[in-house]
Amino acid sequence: MANSNRKRLRSLISGAPSWLGALVWLVVVVVPIYWVVVTSVRSQANFFVESPLSLPSDPQFGNYALVFEMGFPRYFINSTIVTVVAVALTLFVSLLAAYTIVRNDTPLARRSLNVFLLGLAIPVQAAIIPIFYMITRMRLYDSLLAIILPSAAFAIPITIIIFTNFLRDIPAELFESMRLDGAGEARILWKLVLPLSVPAISTTAIYNGVNVWNNFLFPLVLTQSPETRVLPLALWTFQGELTINVPAMMAAIVLSAIPPLTLYIVGRRHLIAGMTAGFGK
Amino acid sequence: MTTSDTTRVRGRRRVGPSLWLIAPAALLFVTFAIVPLAGAVGLSLTDWNGLGTPAWAGFENWAAVLSDPITGQTIVLSLKVMVLSWLFQTPLSLLLGVWVAKEGRARALVAIVYFLPLLLSSAAVGLTYKNLLDPNFGLTASSALGPLNHNWLGDPRTVLVVVVAIIAWHFVPLHTLLYQAGVRQIPKVLYEAAAADGAGALRTFFSITLPQLKYTIVTSSTLMLVGSLTYFDLIFVLTAGGPGYATRILPLHMYLTGFQAADMGKASAIATVLALMGLTLSLALTKLSGFTKMQSQQTGL
């Protein structure tokens, strides 16, 4: 008994430096986030006089109301449409492609995976001017579709990789037996591939969802009017409109982070498990 | 893993889904990712302001880009950001990843908080720090933090290091997650054997954890190095490349040349240089590490 206590004490002492380091980083992560949140409920007058990290003497949600008046709901809806459509499109075409790459036994299917892998090495910025050119020629400039199409295109490679890694682990016998029962491709996809891929689908949905929601370059280059503005771009234009109204700026940042935060809380386990599978050895 | 299956299938009629099922993904991907790469080379040979029709210009843009000292300067700066980011983020995320990989309720809670910066958009992170570091109203402006009161983003001597630190704040969570996943895959027996041999914590870390994390280090470093070429939005919002040219990295230089100075031809030449750097780097890292799979650089998206 005394021995095990001593052992625990020793491990506690030897663990102390690492805990200390971990807590230092925790402070580094938390202080800016805390500052954003407390500032967002401070009145603008108090922002200039109160100590930045103190709790607001007169907490109020006026800043949030102001952000709502400045068109936030419209931008929020735009971001939601872009994210949902782009992610659904990405997952749908990627699942079809990954299933074929894994189950179609031809060199062409295998080689097509390498083409998608190449996509991971393309910096998005290097492609943005021709994308701008194409989108204007397709008469899609300043529409939500202009953001959706390239967002989906650049999300496809990583999604296909995670899906193929995942689908390879489904035993071949399952496909064989369904085929013997006379099931066609559509039925196999619907009844076998889709239900078994749920973990991979949730991982890629969260990963791509957060990426598309937060993307800045495509909306910056491919849209211009307030009607098609999405949140990251709205934050940037708020900065110009609000100038020194920092509390309202922080309220907008808090509001824009709520959907990714919700996605993360809901699907955290899937995300971590999927990252391991997708990027693993 | 499915080789037994394929050999069994061979000999009979070929079964499996039609290749056409790849078509939708391929069409979308080729149209908006592969074609634009070729398009950038094409547009670099034209004179175009972004509105009218591109007019043939030959190698004028290339001559201009290659003789402009700013080009070399932005390339060097991009490489600096890349190396500094790697040096800053790798040890930090490795240690944090090892730390959060251990069991325990408190650690799991801390790990959740660690992840939060990754959920913010680059625009949000940029605007947060721009205001937080404001020399007049920001956090560091308060009198209690006297020595920290400095115009961090306005001083060309400090701005680069501060930007690299902010990038680390945003992206260390992703790499911590990768290392956490890597550590959890190390067989427990190795640690039991080390403990039986009386190895201490440091010895165990250097003889077991670090070598076992080889592949994770390669993956994470590839993501970091290639991804660092694309830190565009954060720096755009934070400093717009300033003060002066102090943080004008290559993608930012491309954007400002094309979309603000309305010289799309010259910007396309810069974009081509950027694409070449990205592809060369990925290829070199792949060869260097003997890694057959190219890994993602989606962090920069």
C-alpha cells in the first residue's frame, strides 16, 4: 500500500514538468479566445476604459444585435447553403469514385487514384486566376454556385483518399454475396456501401464542412455583392464598416464560429478516428 | 488486402462497378483543379486586366516577373515562413501530441480546448489578432503589460515572427491531433519492455516514441511545408503583406498583382512559379522520405 502510494507520488512528480508545459500552452490557446468572448459582451464605451481581461462590469448583447442588423442572417444563410451543397456534392461524387477505384479491377481505375493524389499538391492560389476566368465565362460570377463548384473540386482528393482507405477494409465476400443474389450496382451502393461508410462519411463531412465554411479565397475572388456574401468575407467587410467598434467585431467572430464548433462537438470521435484512418501509416 | 479476391475474380467475367462512376468526380476535379493549372501557364503569356479579353503578350510577363527584385524577395520570404513555421510547430505539436495521447479525464478535456483554434476561419483568427495586438486598444496596450506594449504588426522587425507565431496558434491543433493519433498506434509492449529494462521517461521518449513516430513526422512535416506555401488568407487579413513588403509572401504577391493591380498576366506567371514550388516540394518530400503516398496540404485551404 505504502509502496503503491510512493509510486503514484513519484509519477506525479515526474509528470509535473509536462503538465506545466501543457498548461502554458492551454493559457496561450485560451487567453485570445477568452478575450474575444468577453470583449463581445462589453459595451463600446467600456471597451476603452476597462481592463481587457476583466469581466465586463455591464455585460450586454447589444453588439450581437448590431451584427444582426448589419446583415448577419443573410451571410449566415449563404454560408450554410454553400457548405451544405458543396459537401453533399463532394461526398456523393467521391463515394461513387472511391467505390469504383476499390472494386473495379482495371489498371485505369487504379491509375485514376494517382491523378486525384496529384490534386493534393496543387496550391489553390496557383489555380485561382484561371478559375476566375472560367467562372466569369460561365456567367457564374457573383453567385453561390461560383463558390460551390471549386470548393467541391478541391475537397474531392482528400475525400476520395479517406473513402478508398476505408472501403478497402470491407470484406470482398460481402460484395460477392450481394452480387450472387442478383443485386445491381445501385442496390449494392445503397444497401451495402452507404451504411458501412457512415464513419468515413461523418469524418469527411465534418472535415470538409469546416474547411468550406471557413474558406476565404474563393468568395473573395468569385463574389462581390452583399447578396452572395459568405461569413468569412462578411467578417472582413465588417472590419471596414465597424472600424473601431471592436466589441461588435468580436461578436461577429463568435457567431461565425458557432456552426463549426457544433459540428466538432457532435462529431469529435468520428473526426479523430477518421483522421487516423485517412492520414495513418 | 483484397488480392485473393481479385485473383479469384480473374478468369471469370470481369465484375465490378462501371468506370463511369468515376466520371462525375473526375469531371469536377479536372475542370476546376487540373485545367486551371494549365490555364495559369496560358494566361501568363497574355496581357489581361481581368475584365476584357486576354491578348497575346509572349514572354513579356515572364521577363517582367523574373527581372523584378520583388519576386525574389517574396520567394525568399515564403521560404523563411516555411522553415520558421516548421521549426516552431513541429517540436510543439509533437510534445503536445505525446502529452494528450496518454489516458486521463483531465488530459482529454485539455485536448478538446487545444483543438478550438482550428475551428476558427483564417479570417476570424486574423481579425482577432489584428485587434488583440492593436497598439492603442489591444490586449498588449494595457498598462499592466508594459514591456509587451509594442506595435507588433506594424514594426517590420517583429512582424514576421509574430505572423509565424499566429500561424502556429492556428495550425498546431491539427498537427497535435496527427501526433496524438500516431502515438496511440505505438504498440504498448514496447513501453512495457522499456519499463522492465528500467528506462526513464526521457530515454523511453528518444528510443521508442520518437523513432516509432517516423511516419507521422513525415506526414505532418509534408502538410506543414507544402501548406505553408498557401498561408494566404490569414496574412491577407492580418497585414495585407505589410508593413511595406515585410510579410508579402508569394501567394499574396500573386493576389495583389492580379486582383488589385489588375495585371492578371503577370500574376499568372507568379502563380505558375507558386505551382512549380508546390509540386517540386511535394515530389522532393515524397522521394526523400520514400513515401509512396502524397499527403494532403489542405491545411492551407
